[in-house]
Amino acid sequence: MHKSDYILIVEDDPIIAKDIQSLLRSEGFEYISIAHDGLYAQDILASQAVGFVILDIYLGTGISGIEVASTIQKNYDIPFIFLTSFSDKETLEAAKDQAPYGYLVKPFQDRTLLTTIEVAWSNFEREKQLKQTNFNQKISHLTSQEQKLIAALIEGKSSKEIASTLFISVNTVKYHLKNIYQKMEVSSRSELLTKLL
């Protein structure tokens, strides 16, 4: 994990949040924000390039850490770990459903938190590389132009935008799409993206 990565601490206890922030700063991390509730955490996620999240499960009233984790899973490709005072089976099951990269029970040792962050980051990077390798294998039989077109599709570009980006006509985009669908054995853009991602 890079010391310049943006870390978000989502913790309703201000003392614990400040302690974690101080620990991370002492380890050389530069960009650290604290959110004491789930709504503010979601605002930060939407407006900042967050690279890692330390997330308490119970945040008092309002949006829970589980709900914030669900938002992360759906909308952001970033790792997060849970930090909680609860280790009961129900809490653990709810946490596992969100597929965190780590789970720490309070109180915790500083070294344990730092190690958990490092392992979580390492697992996230390994998973990302594996996904990229699998993705590359899935499209390796496509032409270079078709691969560029798929990259534009993943970015959410329309046929007109793809044509402009690749300096081809909209009809040529449609022609390539038809070939891609046939080669990938799908019948629509959404089917293609589901198969690839």
C-alpha cells in the first residue's frame, strides 16, 4: 500500500477514530479522513478518490457500516476492513456477506491493525491482477480494434462516443459489436459486460 493512498476511517467513536488516524500518520500515511456516520462516509466516497476504508459496523443511528460496505461493493473497486466491538455470529454473518478484506474486534493492538491493513491491501492487489489476467484471457481472441471497443464499452461510452474515440463510423462500431457478440457468444451489450466483468 502506498503512503499517498487516501484512507477513510468510518468510526462513530471520536477517540478511537483519532487514535487510528494518529497511528496511520505515524506510519507515514498522508491522506486520512474520518467520518463519524454512514451518510458522511458515503459523501466522502462519492467525492474523493478513496483507496482504502476502515469501517466500524455499528455507527449509532442512521446508515450502518454494513450499508456503507454494500455501497462500496456496488460502486467502488476498493478494499475495506471491518473494525467492530461485536464478534457474535449474527454480526459476523452480516459482515461476511459484504466480503471484507479483514475483520478486527476491538480492542485491538496497533500492530494487529497495521498488519490487517497490509494483508488486506495485498489480497486486494492480488485479486485485481487475477481479474485482469482472466479478463485478458477472455478477450485474447478478439482483434485489437475489438479490444479497444470493449474497453470503451466498459467505460460506459455510447456507440456514437466510441465512434468518435476510435475515429470510425457508428456503422463500423455496430459491425464490430456484431462480431464481438458472435465471438463472445452473447446477444447484447449487457450480456457481454456481465460475461466480461
